[in-house]
Amino acid sequence: MLAIDSDRTRRYLSGACVSGLGLLILLVPLYDIWDDLRNLSWGLLWTLLENSALLVLASGLVLAGVWIVRLDWESKYVVTVAKWNLLVGGGIAALFLWIVAIQLRVMQEPKPYVLALNGVLFGVVAAFGVGVYNASRQRHTDELRARERELQRMYDRVSESERRYRTLAERFPDGIVALFDEQPTFYLSAGEAFDQLPLDPADLDGKAPHQVFRAEVAKAVEPALQAALDGNRERVDIECAGRHWLVRTIPVTDDRGEVFAGLLMCQDITELITYQRRLEASNERLEQFAYAVSHDLQEPLRMVSSYLELIEDRYADGLDADGEEFIDYAVDGADRMREMIEGLLEYSRVETQGDSLDPIDLNAVLADVREDLQVKLEERDADLAVGDLPRVEGDASQLRQVFQNLLENAIEYSGDEPPRIRVSAERRGSTRAREPQHDSRDPVATRGAPADATGPSGDGQEWVISVADEGIGIDPDDADRIFRIFERLHATEDQSGTGIGLALCQHIVERHGGEIWVDSEPGAGTTFSFTLPAATDDRGTTDRESNPRTD
């Protein structure tokens, strides 16, 4: 016996059998009509009417065979159709056969086979229709149940997600988080800081700021909410319920990037404000101490120095060589002490007496420094090459000190050769910010150098300024020492200075939110690099090419 394993083969064989059966049955009425037509009988019209149902049903059986080929035999709905075929089709066929039997016995009606075939085919087609209808209903019911189960699963996932996020929001430490719509009105608010307020999360739901907070608080918060709805981030400091709060607002966008809501985060910064005020008070006391040092300590030093010089002038004939040498040492020591006190005062005033950080052009700053150092540059026959420097956010006076100290170091420690100095700038993230300006030496990364040049500001919101020389260089083991106050790598008789210049540079750069580091190798020169924030009106522009101009 032939085994039929192919689903495609079963479909085509079933379709062929049904279609063939339909064609055979179709021959019966066609032969009947042809017989009447051949005899030119007036019963032709009656024959057509009598066999019309048979023609239609037989044709439908042929089409059913074609439909079977396309049927999904793996579907459970085919079984439903088959069951209805057996039940309804068998019942109707039996009924019509019973009627035909009565006609043959009682009425002696001609052509009983026509009625029998009509009954059988009508039953099959009717059963087929009922089966398809019920199968479609069952399919629709199953789809609804499947959709209901999927919706239930989605609801469970959303509920679980909502529970987790609500738990996270409720555990927001020392703060409040809340969503707000375009009105703006709050909803879904939570946070541990509600314990510090005479409010509950439910008091915010569906309320606008002016309906919940005092007028001055609402007036401060509402512009921040509107800024978030406009697609911007905003922050504002407020005072509410006797505590200080930092309020941040963030836009919430959909998959298309359109803002449909905002997120408010409110952090309790009362302790931070308290510490800040204590620090300000401490700085004020430090400034008062610095003032006292500048007037009360320097005056005795000037007096000592003046009287020593007076003794040297008045009693020069009575002093031997050792006495004159001792007086010179004392005068030099007093002068160095005065310079150190002045340097310490300058260091302490970086924070207390600095100007605000505004957009400035470093080209103008360096031009002033060049003019101040012009005599030293000419005396040492120095070659100073300066690239195109950017605009940054800074204190022009303090940055002038940074450039002056770094250039004086480059001149001072140039060795026996005329100083060759290069000043350049590049955006953080465009190239390696720590890359030296001279290819002839292999730099040693030292203190302060960032681990990653791109860093958190790889978007080009800061500049790396470099001052490179070809002087005597620095031993990498001593690189950490050079940024300490009063730390000197060379003896006083060998090199001048107080040892506070680089510490002052570091303090100024850190006040600007940057960092400073050195790349060096003994005998191969030194590159000091530091970062500064780009001017707000210059952020996001392309990198500048460092095209040096030589003076």
C-alpha cells in the first residue's frame, strides 16, 4: 500500500478526489439535458429547472476540491469542519434518501436519482457552510481568548514595572521625584523627603505648583517646569519648609523624540548649604588672616632688612669680610621670607579675591604676558611660538599668572641654549590631549594627567592648553613634587624663585574646573598642559588648527 507522507501530496490527492467526484456527478444532469435536447422534447425547460440545484452543487463540489488544496491540514479548525460535514451532511442526506424511497414506492416519480443526488450534495454543502461558520466562530473566540491572555500578561508586566519604579521613587534618598504634564500638573510623585514637608504624595497629584506651594516657591519652580516641557534641562535653588532644596527638571520624550511630559527631582541640600556657609566664613577668616600677615608680618621683615642695610652702610669700615657676608645672608633671608609671604598671600587669594569666570580670549591674555616678559625674552634670545588660542570661561587676571609662571619657568630652565617655547591649544576629545609638541622626545606621563584624553568632556566642551620647551627637563620621580607649595628641585643659589609658582598655577586651574599635568624627560624638555572650559558661545564648534606664529 502506498504511504503518503507529504502534506502537499495529501492536499493534491484530496483535491483531485473531490473535484473528480464533482465532475462525475456533473455529468448526470448534463446527460439528462442532452437527452431531452436530442429528442427535442418540450420537457427541456423542466429538466433545466429540475437539475439547476444539481448543477450548482456539483460545481461547488469542484470548487471545494480546489479549496482543499489550500487548506491548512495542521489546523484544528479543519477537524471542526469535518465533524459538521459528517453530522449535518449525513443527516440531510439520510432525510432526502428517505423521501426518494417514499416517492419510488408510492408516487412512482421519474428520475428519483436526481432528487437523491440533490439531497446528498445539498447536505454536504450545507454541512460545509455550517462547519466553516462554526470554525470561524471558534477561531474568533480563540483569538479573543489569546488576546485576553496577552493583555493580562502585558498588564502584569506593566503592573510589576510600575511597582518597581514606584518603589524606586519612594526610596529616593533625601529628595522627591515627580512627573508633570503639559499643564503643568503633577502626578506620580514620591520620595523620602516627603517626611520633611507638610505634604503627602497624594497632595501633589493633579495639582499645579501654585495650588500646592507658596507664591514665591511656585514662582521659582514654574519656569523650570516650562523649560523641561520646551526640551531643556533646568535647575533652581529654593527654600521651602525651613529647608534648602535643589530642584532639577528634565524633559521626558517618546520614541519619536517629542516631549510629552517632564521629570522633577528635588534634593534636600540643607546640610550642603550649611557646610558652604561654614566654608565661606572660614574663607573670610582666612582673608582676614592674610590681611594681617601682609601688614603685621611684612612690616617687621622690612624693618629687619632696612636696619641690616643701615648697619652695613654705617659700620662698613668696622666689619670684616665675615661680618659683611653674614649681613648679606640676613638681608637675603629677609627678602626671601617677604617673597614667600607675598606668594602665600597670592595663593590664598585665588578663591577669595578672584574675578568671575567670563568668556575671554586667551590670545589677548598671552599678548599681555608676552609684553611683560619682553625684556627677559630678548635677553635670552628666546624663540616663542604661539598657536591660535581659543576663547574660554575664565578669570583673565589669574590665567595671566598661569601663563607668566609657566613661561618664566621655560625661560629659567632652558639650560645653556636659547629658550625655544611653543604654546598651543586643542579640543579635548579631538586628538590626544597629552600628546607633546615635539616628536624628538618620548614623554613620561606624570601627576595630573587624565587617564583618558577624551574623558567625560569628549564632546569638545573644554580646551587643552600646552606650554612646551626644550630645556633641561624634569626627572619623572620628581614630577609630583613640583606642584607642592615652596617645593624646589634646585638649590636657591642655582635658580631663583620661591617655589610657589606651579602650586599657584594648579590652584588657579582647579578653580576653573580644570587640571594640570606635566610630560617630561631629563634633557629633552618639558610640556605643561592644563584644561579650561570652552566659552559657552564657542562650544560645539570645530577644532582649531594650532598654526603657530613665531616672534
